Amino acid sequence: MAPNALDYFAIQNTISRYCFALDTKDFELLKQVFTSDVNTIYPFGGQRKGVQSVADAIQKRHGHPIVQRGQAKINIPADGKSAEAVTYFTGIHFGKGKWDDRKAWGKYTDTLSLNDTKDSLPGASGEWLISRREVTFMGRLGEEGVMDGE
């Protein structure tokens, strides 16, 4: 089954929702981004399994600094029940003093699964959630301590 055009928008909304969760510190929103059994690999925390474990690690890391995350260049091949997406991002983390102005560039490599729930974009096939994510940093600038609230 081929995805319909609105599935691509629903997938983009899921990936964007991740950025909103980090930027607004609404970490409960991550439960609308990841499947309950998500498997992730982050450079700062290694491998994590399960949405709550991932949300806890992200909250610990992003709970301190003011964060602004942007994304571009999303590539989404999909087959109707699953999708692969590569998203390039820029993250800016605002600290104070010596921690001022930290930046990171990288990419998210995601596998998304289609859930048949109707809690999605009207007209989409269902709700798309990330079941696997690998984060790769391509560059970082600034002191790492801003992420730990030092």
C-alpha cells in the first residue's frame, strides 16, 4: 500500500513535534513522537529503549538550557506502513557566562511506524510515530557543561 500525500505531512509533523517538545520543555509531548517501545541511539546517552527512558534522558539533558532547534532537508521514502526519514538539524543552546552560545549540527535517522489510530492529521492513513532513531552530530561548538546546568 502506497502512502497518501497527507502521510508525508503527518510524518513531518511528528518529527517537528520532537523539536517543539525540546524547545518548550514539554517532555510529555515525546509520547506523541515515539512508539512506546522506541529504540534510540544518542551520542550523549548511548542506546535507550522505551519512550519513558528516552524522555527522561532528553529531559535531563535539555531541561537546563534554553533551546532552539531548527530542521531542514527532510527526506521521507515510505511504503505505506513504515517510513525512513533523514532530517538535518541545528540546535542552539543558550547558557550564561562561560556556557553562552553552544551550537550543534547533526541529523536524525528515523524509522517511523504507522499506527491505525485516528489521532493524526485529517486525511492521513493514521498516526506516524518514530520506532527507531539514531542521532549523529556533524559538528558542535561551545562548552558541553551548559547541557548539564553547570
